[in-house]
Amino acid sequence: MSNEKEFSRRDLLKVSAAAAAGACVMNGMPVFAAGKFLEAKAVEFAELPPAHAETYDTACRYCHVMCGYKVYIWPKGTGLKPDKAKFYPVEKMRGDWPNPIFTIEAKKNGKDVLIMIVPDNKDVASGSNYSVRGAFNAQSLYSEKLPTRIRLKKPMIRRGGKTSPLVEVSWDEAIGFCADNFQKIINQYGPDAIGAVYGDWGYLQNTHALLKWLFTGIK
């Protein structure tokens, strides 16, 4: 049996408790992460985005308001130090304070990077404020140093039916596998035999994509 730690129901409760407490931090990082992954030290988060950081616009995934956020990605060790950047706390529940929970260490193209997801101070909906849930946007990303490391990295299918084992396959094979099986169902039972039930706070974009797939993508 693998000795890799699993993200259990108890861990989930710890995350919820930390969020309810206002995104508490321990030694500069989230309580649940500090307790579960001791190798993730606070010093790893003591950087701010440099001028050359990759910058992207995104929106919070946790409710339909979809507050605006900025994503910054830069090589670890090349960021600005808070004391030199003069980027000091203003209000602890506003995006102009770089809460340590906004930043994680991850890998991109095999290299160590820091990723910061911070409220956009130009966002009209939020005015750079953020919810406790929104503070955890960065923590939801895949990282070997976070509970998210248990996620699947590749598609898996059962080639021999329900009783066969799951095996890793390429994306092309996985997509072809799904398309073939959808087509078999449609051919045998008609298009009304295909339906979808899903839930996500990102209502507009995801609903549009799902409906377009159902009504035009599947023939």
C-alpha cells in the first residue's frame, strides 16, 4: 500500500475550518498546508511578482459573481522581497495586501515557479475585496506541496468494461474512447438518451460550453 498521504475527510474539515476563521495562517502559510506538508516553509512565499512575471486575467471560481483576479507566475527566487518592494499591508481583506495564502510554489515546464492569484484592484464587481473562499484560488491549483498533488495527471479509461482496471492513456485515445461510446448510445437509443448533470459556480461560461457540446458537438 502506498505511503503517500491521502486528502481525507478530516483534511477537508480542516480546510473549511481555516476558511471560516478568515484564512488563518501559521508561520506565513495556510494552517492546513503547514500541518500536512511540513516541507513547505513560509520563506518560500516571501516574494512578490517581479516586473517580468507572466500575467493573466482570471475570475474567481467559487460563486456566480466571478470577481476579477490577476495571476502572476515567475521563476522562484527572482521575485521582489516585500521589504524592498515597499508593498506593505493595507487592509487584510483587500487585494492590495499580498496575503501569503495567495501564493503557492509549483512547477512549470519542469522548473520551480511561484504562482500568485490576487484580487484585481481594477475589478468593478469586487473593488479588490475578496471572499474567504476566493482567497483559496491559488490553493486549488496543482502542486506537489499541497493536498492537490493527489489529482490525476492523465486520462484513465477501462478498456474492457466496468470490471477491467483503469489504465492511463493519451488525451487523443481518451477523447476517441468517449466519442465512440457516445455514438454507440445515440445509434442504439437516439440522441435523447444522452444527458448531463453537473454543478459549478462558474455558471455562465461553463453552462454555455456544456450546452454547446450537448446540442452541437454530439450529433
